[in-house]
Amino acid sequence: MTRDQLYANMLRKRSFLCVGLDPDPSKMPASLGGDLLSFNKAIIDATADYAIAFKPNLAFYEAQGPAGYEAFEQTVRYLRQHYPDQMIIADAMRGDLGNTSKAYARSFFETLDVDALTVAPYMGEDSVTPFLGYEGKWVIVLALTSNKGSMDFQMLRDSEGTPLYEHVLRKAAQWGTADNMMFVAGATRGQMLQDVRRIVPDHFLLVPGVGAQGGSLDEVAHYAMNAQCGIIVNSSRGIIHASSGDDFAQMARAKAAAMQAQMAQLLG
Amino acid sequence: MTRDQLYANMLRKRSFLCVGLDPDPSKMPASLGGDLLSFNKAIIDATADYAIAFKPNLAFYEAQGPAGYEAFEQTVRYLRQHYPDQMIIADAMRGDLGNTSKAYARSFFETLDVDALTVAPYMGEDSVTPFLGYEGKWVIVLALTSNKGSMDFQMLRDSEGTPLYEHVLRKAAQWGTADNMMFVAGATRGQMLQDVRRIVPDHFLLVPGVGAQGGSLDEVAHYAMNAQCGIIVNSSRGIIHASSGDDFAQMARAKAAAMQAQMAQLLG
């Protein structure tokens, strides 16, 4: 999916919502018997009207062993087949030595055909660039996360006062372009999003942490939107586990609709 | 596996060799038809006499889809069943938000029962600590890698000249102990290993980059060994793909034997 296609989807659907497909069996209705794929299909069908992207986090699938991994793949296939306009983001936090990153890139962009993949930057350029050679595919580099531990290293400052996450933004922005790279920037960091936007004015930002984690959608939009929207806001638990009963899909739809309504206003 | 058990294995086998199970189908003999599990079994049987650990890198399995993931799990089971004294290190570079890390911890330490897991530190404390609550299990934190890109961020210095990787070592060492945490420290960084050893005198170091990547075993031992050995040296391609013909297992055994002989001398 190209940048223009993504933006066109946002305008058409009046939404920049990404639904995080992080299914927790303990929060799923008992009637599903822990079936991740059935759960995901119901969530996707219920929320696709209001979303422009879906983001399965691999951890939740791998935690179930090979069957979970199979459910992840089938979820991707279901999206590809029934909702071809949705961006599929594999939240996998990969990033390894060159050879290994190449294997991951093949796996996610060729075998699976997802649109985007999150990567961790700690190992530097040769761990990220193998993901950049794919037409219409995106690398989403972890820059500023919304968890408490993000203060441990991301905020470490060099002798000129520049924090590590700024170095990550500046360096990584040289490896790719605003057409094949995005950055993760957590919603709970409020004004820091303004600093991120100053450094990478044109790149899309994937913003987790709105909703269950406490970030405000208005604040995120205020600090981080640009002329082409420029943000994809993710909500996972707040939508998919809004109810743990048999009305989970209905409740998810209501939550997604409410977020989309707010987003439509913010898109102006 | 406890620290004492690991060290006892090293003394008994006169080895601190870890064999990296990173099978590349294009380098496997055609007769195997790309069967990762058969390849791994042959490598394990051929090299276990000379090794104290095996380290499958998940990327090489995930690149093959669910069948690959299944081969990874079966490899772990094969090791557990036939070589219970071998440490199994899942090289997965995980590390995510608290909830997600918890899911990974369950997956690797409970469902799969590996002994150790590599994690990336970028997201800080709450992405690492969920892995620490398991008796006899280890977290191996990425500190200093041996690739070119490691210079991009790991060597960034704060106002006092302290590089990021030192911050990672110092902070992470406060989260765990030398009994449940190790660090990845690349072999090609030569004298830097001495700095690592100064900061974490007691922790085991997992040292990749010897052999195919150019690091010297003598140099690694010189800078990084401690009174209880203190290092696990990994070799992947240099052993498992020493030959791409039908003699691959035989050649792997010869390479592993040669490394073990050198290690026996270094253990004194």
C-alpha cells in the first residue's frame, strides 16, 4: 500500500484508526473456546467500517504455539481476501543481523504479504535496511514508546542534550523515506509528540497508547497531525476486549465507531 | 538450568561452545528437501559431544511459516528429550510492553520450556522484567552486538562519555542477577569486551561473531573469561553450514570438535 492509497483510505473513511488484534484468550467469551481466528474474524467484520488498518501483535499468537502462529497467518489471509483496502501491520518488533532481517523481510513481505512491520532499532542500520527494498511495503521503527521503561534508555541524553529517541528518528529517517518508513511514537508522551513531528514532519507516526493506556486522542491529533493526517492511532484492548461476553463484537463495533466519529471531526 | 549446572557442564565437557541452529535451506544438501527438523537433528547428534548449548534463531524458522515454527518447537523437544544437559537458548530478540512480554515469557519458558531467551532492551525495564520470574530460566539482554550498525546507537555517548551499551549493562544488571541474566556481547568488538567484563564481572556473556563473522576465540577468552568461565561462545554458519553437501553433519562435527579442543586449552 502506497502513501497516497493510505491517505485516500483515511479521507474516504474519515478515520485513522488501527485496530490492534491482540487477543487474550482469558478475555474472550467462553463460547469461542479460545479460537483466536474466529475471534479475530468477528472483530474484523465488526470494526472494518471504522478502521483503516489492523495490527496483530505476534506475541499473542506465538504464546499459543504453532496453532497460534497458524491463526496469525489465517487472520492475515482473511484480511487480504475480504478487506483488501485495510493496511495490515505485523507488530513483531523484529530487527536482527542483516541475514536474519532478510529472512524476516521475506517471511512477512513475500510469504505473508503484510503491508508493514514494526522493527526495533537497537542493532542499527543493517538490521533495518533489509526491510526497505519492497515496493509498497513499510518499516515502522520503534522510536518513542509509551511504557514506563521507555525512560530507561530512550530518554538518555548525549552531551548536547539530545535524547536517544531523537537520534533514532534522525538516523533512521536517512535510511528510508516518508514513503517506506513510519515511526512508533507513544500517545502518553503528550508534548513529546510535538518534538517527534518537528524532526520527521512528513513521516506517518503509528501511535499506540490511546484509550486503555490513557493517551488522549485530541492531544495526539493536536501535536502530531500533519497536512496528510500523518498519524495512525492504534487501540487494542479498548476495542477488542470492550466486552468479554458474547456481545464482544457488537461492543467492539461501538467502541470503534465512537473513535471514528471523533477522528472524523479531527480530520476537519 | 542453574548457573552451577551450566558451569559444571562446561568443566565436564571442557567446552563453552554454543551451536547456533540457524538453518538456511539454500545451504542445506538437496537430499534433505529443505526439511529443517531433519537437518537440525543431524547437526545436534553430530555436535552435542562438543557443545554445552544450542541456540535456534527464530527468524530462520518463521521465514518458513507455520511449518517452520513447528520445526523450531520440535527441535526444542528433540533437544529436551535426547540431550537434557544442553542449554537451549531461543534467540528471539523479544521485548515488548509488559503484557506482551508476559505472553512471550509464558510461551517460551512454560509452553516450550527453553532455558534462555534473548531480549532487546530498547523499551526498558518493564519489557524485560516479565521474563525474570522463572526458576532456572535466563534472560539474555542485547548489549553490544558485532554488526556494523551497532555503532549507530549502542556507541552513542552521554554528556559524561558513557556509551549507551554501558547504560544498558548497568541498568539491566539491577533488574536481575548473575543467576538469571546474561548479556550478548559481540566478539568482533575485541577490547570492548574488557569494558563489558569490568561492568558486569560475574554475569555470563553470550558471545556471537566468532568464526564466520571474524572474531577470534583467543581474544574473546582473553578479555571476557572470568573465574567461572563466564562466556558462552556461539558459532552458527561456521559449523552448521561448513559443508552444503551430504557430509554436512560430519563437517559440522569436525568444526565443533576443533573449537572444543581450543576451548579445552583456554579453560586451562
